[in-house]
Amino acid sequence: MKRNALLCFLYLLSWVAVAQNAAPDTSWIKTNYSKTEQYITMRDGVKLFTAIYTPKDDSQTYPIMMQRTPYSVRPYGENNYRRALGPNTLLMLEKYIFVYQDARGRYKSEGSFREMTPAIENKKSNRDVDESSDTYDTVEWLLKNTKNNGKVGQWGISFPGYYSSAGLPNAHPAMKAVSPQAPMSDEFIGDDCYHNGAFFLMDNFGFYSGFDGLKSKDGTAYQSHFDAEYNDAYKYFLDFGPLKKTNAAPYFADPNSIWRQTTAHPVYDEFWQSRNVKKHLKNIKPAVLVVGGWFDAEDLYGALKTYAAIEKQSPGNNNRLVMGPWTHGGWAAPVWKGFAQYQFGKDVNKYYQEEIETKFFNYYLKGKGSFDQPEVTVFETGSNQWKHYDVWPPENIQPTTYNFGPKGKMAVARLTNDAGSTSYESDPANPVPYTSVTSGHRNNEYMAEDQRFASKRPDVLSFQTDSLTEDVTLTGEIVANLMVSMTGSDADFIVKVIDVWPAGSTIVAAKEGEKPVAMDGYQQMVRAEVLRGKFRNSFSKPEPFVKDKIEKVTVKLNEVAHTFKKGHRIMVQVQSSWFPLVDRNPQKFINIFEASESDFQKSRITIHHNAKNPSSITLPVMR
């Protein structure tokens, strides 16, 4: 399969385009909107290419709805129209002035592109520019050059979601409503590039191969650094070997490529810290609607932490959070009734688009209707219900610690044994696959996949409760505390929380008329996360492990909202590879991007679970 960044871009756009499939087509948009293209000059003289769609009905003024993107505002040409406008069909029919802008340095815009441009809080001259200033200058121009009502909104999914966040600090007074959706927030700690210092190999390799290659003279396309074709990602990356050869021809030979920048900074240094947009989300004035998906493989962290940062740093904010049972951008699809083996029993997108997103923008930008949405709206999987809270995480949770015990047991009861541990051999030459599916691209369902393929392996440890005597609902952050020792000097730790279905379980088939789906013993992944062990004490100052020395490793998992039904079990799996989602750890304290094949070694890893060195997981149980 060809791994091209454009595929990632088109996949994301397809949600928005498909979301309009019941809407008027391009000819309707041409009938009802006029399109113009402008180069808008920023304060430093750089011109950004902008496409503006204005309602032809000029009997009234309209608010402005803008999206800034590194993925192109195509189609280019004033006679060529988009297939869809705005976040959803209802808002397109409502009529806004829709504005799409190529971000600085991307496609037809001038200037130099920087991924997650470092923010400049104290700008001293017009040369001090960032995404906040580019957003401000764009709004200022639009207010003066379009027939508008003086109010502006911004939205975007993924990278455009980041631009929405980055436009919030020192926002233009006319900016009234902003919706960062699946926004990137910190690419070393939890979004896209790294998770807790562990490099997300297959996504980065595929994406960056085409994202920032040589730009065409007319600015409408980019040449890929290379084309890699494979139908089995596991085999391809295992055969590929050490990653140091990616930094030369025929791969990322350009030293200025974003891949080279990303791999040149394998610790949380100034490069990554300066790109952490969360710390700049202070004193936010516009109304904010942060949206994310529980099955978002790219930016689940970004949505949750963007909301949290605004809450913490902006007293008196007007900030809301919506988390649904979605993949990356799934809320823009026309219908969303199920995912993987989850069946939700209703179209969750109808509720979100009609009752939340449309009402949010209509109220704050048009003064139309009301917007009384609670502070936090989350979809609780397992019970298949929307829940509403005043704060996130909710106040009525009881952090409950489940201790790992012998023979794969897990219970709240305290451990009394003085000795107890379980070991496994982690072999970089035979890493644990992240999915049971053989494919050339990431299995989009891996975050809800049956984990029985993993639990059968000797290098995956499983601990589980007895059958639950009542429903148990988890709502909030999960923290695993592992007491570990090893024969190597580094290791990854992947912790998975799993819902084990009892014998005889079935679920309704996704398609009407099909037989119920058997779920006997199904190990349904609910949440998982990885930590590169050398960052156990600091992401900026990695430390080697000492052979056979017992140390504490804490793995924080993203929040969850899930009900484990009566009769089910709660399982936790621990392993040290997740390939090729995450690159292989040589299990030697070394810069992995400089490692040779001889540096990769087996390691005997022990998880201790006794009274002196207890390993456990703390779950946010709803009272």
C-alpha cells in the first residue's frame, strides 16, 4: 500500500465531505454562495492564500466562520467550489461567510511553515509572528473586507483543530466562538508523534513521507520524499530494521524535513516544550467547544488536555467539552451508530450536530436560539448513554486501586504475600503486534479490538478480576503503578484496560437481518497507553535502568467513560512492545534513532506484585 500523506489528508476530508452527502451538492453551493480568493497580508508582510465563500443573499449580514489548515484549501480557482462548507450541513444551510486559509508556508501561502509554531507571548515587533497573530490579522482583514455582522468563529479537526487552539491566546475581540476538534496539543507527551516518549512509527513514517516534500511551483501540491508500498506493515517495519537509515536516501534525505526534526529530538527538550500550546491557553475570552473521540488514535490526548488547560489557566472561562464514541473526526460523518463491536443503538452524530455544534455557533455568532449545554458531555460506552457533568473528571468518582496478584488475579484486597512476581522475555526480534489484522495501514479499530491474540503470547501478562457482581463504571483518568526490574537498561511498558465478556454473550449485528455477534470471552480493549521506561522520572532527562534493580514505573492512561456490566471482568494487560504502532525499543539505554541492529537485545522483565513491591492500577470508579 502506498504510504502518502495525501491519503491521510483525504481520509480526514472525506468525513466532512461525506457528512454533507444528504446536503445540496456543489451546484447548490454555487447557486447560493460566491467564491473569491485573496492573499491577505500579515503584519510581517507575508501573504496568506485565503478562499472566501459569501452567501449571495445580501439582504442581511452574516458572521464569519473560518478554518486555517496545512492541508490545502482546494479546489483552487474562483470558479471551482468545495463539495461542502462548514462543520456540518445544518450550518452550511444556515449561511455563514465561510473562510478557508492555507497556513503560513503551506500550499499557496507565502512564508515558512513550522509544525506547531512556537507561540510568542510577548511580541516586540511585527517580525514576532505566530498562529495567534496570523489568526488575528486574518480576522482584522475579513472584518474590513466582507459584509459581516462583526462576529467570527473558528473550527477545525486535527491540525486545523490545533490552529483553532493556537488562535485563542490574545484572540481578536470579534472572535466569539471557537471549536478545537481533536486538536494537537503536545506531540511528545500524547499527540501524534510520541506518546510518553515512545515514537509512533507507522503513522509518522506514512504521514511525513509526503507531507512536506518539495512544493510545486504553483503551490498546489507536494512531491513525496519517497513512496513505500507494503501490504503487511508488521513485516515491512520488522524487515526494515533500525530507524537510523530513514535519515538518508531514499527516505528522508532532506535534513530540513519534519521527520528529521522529529527524530533529532528524542527527548522533551526546548524543541517540543516550545510547541506545547497548552501552556499558552491563558485568559481565553471566546466561547470554546472542545470535541474529541474515545477511539481517536491520533489526538485523544489533545482534546482532553486542551479542555483541561483552559479550565486551569482561564478563570471564568466559557469552555465546554464533548467526548463521544468516535474515531479521529468521526463526529463529522453523516451517521455514527456503532464502531468495531460497539453498537450504540442510536445515531450519536445526529444528537451532536443538531443539539450541540449547530446550536453553539448559531447562538454565539448569530444570537439565534439558546445554548444551555452542560459543561461536560460524554458518551459512556458499555451503557451507551450520554452523560452530563459540571466538571471533568466528575467529582463523584472514587479512585480505586486494584492490586495485581499471583496466577493473573487482580483485586482491591491488599496483598499479604512477601514474595510474588511474574516475568516475561521481551524480544525486539519478535515484538508484540498492536493488532491481529494484517494490513498496510493502521487498523482503525485497534483501540476497541479483541485482545485475545495478545493474551495468548508469553510476553504479555494478563491480570483480571473475578466476574463482577454489579455494574462498574469508570469515568476519568487511569493510573498504573508498576514495580519492575529487568536485565536490560531500558524497556517500554504498555498497559491496556480490557472489558472481558462472559460466556454466552452476544450483541446485535451492525446490519439489520444479520445474526447476533458472539462475544464469548471477547477481550474488548477500553483504553491503552505506552511509556518509554527511560522517561519514568523525567521526559527531559532519561535514565537507564540498573540490571535487576526494582523500580517504580507509573503509566498514565487517557481518561475513559465506560461501564463494565455485571458478569464481565476487568482485565489489565502489560507488555513491552506494540509494533509497529510504536517503534521497537532496543532494551538498551541509547538514542534509538542512532541504534544499530547489534544494539537490539532480549530482556527479562519482571512485574513484582507482593506486599513489599505491589503493582497495581487505580481506576476512577463512579460512586
